[in-house]
Amino acid sequence: MLSIFSEKHLLHGGLMEPASDHWIPGAESPERANNVLAAIRRVGFGDVVPPDEFDDTHILAVHDPDYVRFLESAWDEWLASGEQGSVARPYAFVTDGMRGAHTENIYGKLGRYAFDIFAPIVAGSWQAIRSAADVAMTGAQHIVHGESSAFAICRPPGHHASADLAGGYCYLNNCAIAAQSMIASGRSKVAILDVDYHHGNGTQSIFYDRDDVLTISLHADPAFEYPYYLGYADERGAGDGLGYNRNYPLARGTRWASYCDALMDALQRIQNYSPDAVVCALGLDTYAMDPTTDFAIQSADYSEMGKLVGSLDAPVLSVLEGGYDIDSIGMNTVNFLAGLRSAKT
């Protein structure tokens, strides 16, 4: 199986995040992608290649142009404002009753284009963000050109990013961009299956009124877990997209048996949709030992998960999303990919 990886992800580093009354190193760290790459190389799991470079066509098909320009210029604007800190982070956000005005102040822009404080900007963020999109698009093109499976080692992740909002460690929605590039390359229908612990709110919102991309997400119930405000079972799409979005909110402590039941139902829905390709938003934060989450999936379960996803009658592009147990993310990823590969051969 071909994997795509960019060293530019390292430029998005040195991140901190709040923990009650103090700051801690960010869970979304360069070590995540590095350990995934190391595990793939350790087991000799196919070729690893750098991404091709693409123009912004597929990105602008799913993201607002002003938002993309902001991400590109944010760090330079931060420096030009006279700020001296090493991290640009919003502290004010647009809410109901406020205007989404195009303020010139960098703090105003940071809040205008984010829904939480977990998507900071540092000096190398844009290069990493843009390269992650290239990684996803490269994987998509390998699927379009006949590969039965490929793996995009994207960092930063993307499934929380909507058309014009960053959040949850995400900036550009790598899965959405990959799916859109497949559609633009002539595929009539694509399914996105999100198995991250957290709901893919950005992916859902991007495709909510479309029927050419089926979006399905298995995740912790937002009644108790981030992102709180989307991901409920009654969200089924709108307009042309009505019936083409499906959420599976799951309980705290979900184990493989219960998860597998939901996954089997989701996979049957994908089969019924008969997509030309599947994009799997591969979050490994469902792992029992993940320090940020509350499911009970074991390492061996990821092999079975991969086999089930690989049984779909369509090529599969897996795209790295969450997973914050640094010591296990590589092993769990390889287990999933090995299961997927065995089902595709």
C-alpha cells in the first residue's frame, strides 16, 4: 500500500493548549505523524512518497476563498501587528447577534475564522497546512488512477474544519478536499466514513446539502463530548443532501462489539450508496489508552476494523485524523492498514 508523507508537517510545532488553569504541550504534536511513519517503515508496509503539488482549485471548491487567504497570511499579519509572541490565537469569536464583519485587526480575524482556541497559528503553520492538503490530494489521485487503497499521513488533521472555520486542531479539511478532487476527476459519487472518536463536524457541514458525497461518522455522543454542537443522530442532511448524512453517536466506554455493530450498519449504508471511492477519516483516538478520549477499542480491534472497511466494493483512501497516545498510534495505524490491505488483495 502506498503512503504519502510530507516533512513540512514538522513546521507546525511547539503548540500549547489549555488544561484548566495552566497550559500543557498540545496533544496534536509532530510526534504523531512521525511515529506513524516509523511504524510503516518498520514493518516494511509499502512505499512512502512525498506529495505532489497542486493548485488551490480543489481547496477552493470546499473552502471559502477569504478563509484560505487568511490562513496563508495570518502569521505575517500577526508579525506586522507588532505582536511578539510565538503563537497567534483568538480570544473573541463571532456568535449569534454579532456581525461577521471583516475586521482588519488580527485578533478579530483569528476569531472570525475559528470556532475554538485549539487551532493556533505559528510561524510554519501555513506550510504544514497546505502540504497536508497536497498529501490528501496526492492520495486521492492515486485512487482515481486505479490504486485499490492508499494512505495519506496528513498533519495537521482536518475533519473539524468547515468551509470558513478552523478548530479542533484542524484548518483545511483534508478528507473533504480529497473527496472533492475525486469528484472533479470524474467520480460521480464518493463516501466519507469518519471513524475518529470525535464527530467530523466540518466534513458534515461542507457536504450537508449535497448528494454526490455521502458522509457517515461514528463518534462519541456530542451530548457529552466535543464538538458538542453537531453530530446528533437526527442530522440527516438538507436539500439535495437530505438522507446523505448519517451520524452514529456512541456511549462512553464503547467497546469493540458495540462499535462493530454500528460500523457494520454504516458499511451497509455505504454499499447501498455504491460509491466510486471511499475516503476513510482514520482517527485512532478511539483507542482504550488514548489520554484524551473515553472509548475502549483495543489494538487488535483495528485489524478487524480495517478488514471490514476494506470489504467495501470500492477503493479506499485512508486519511490520518486524530489519535493522541503517541506510543501506540503507529501500531494501531499499521494494524488498521494491514487489515484493509488483506481485504483488498
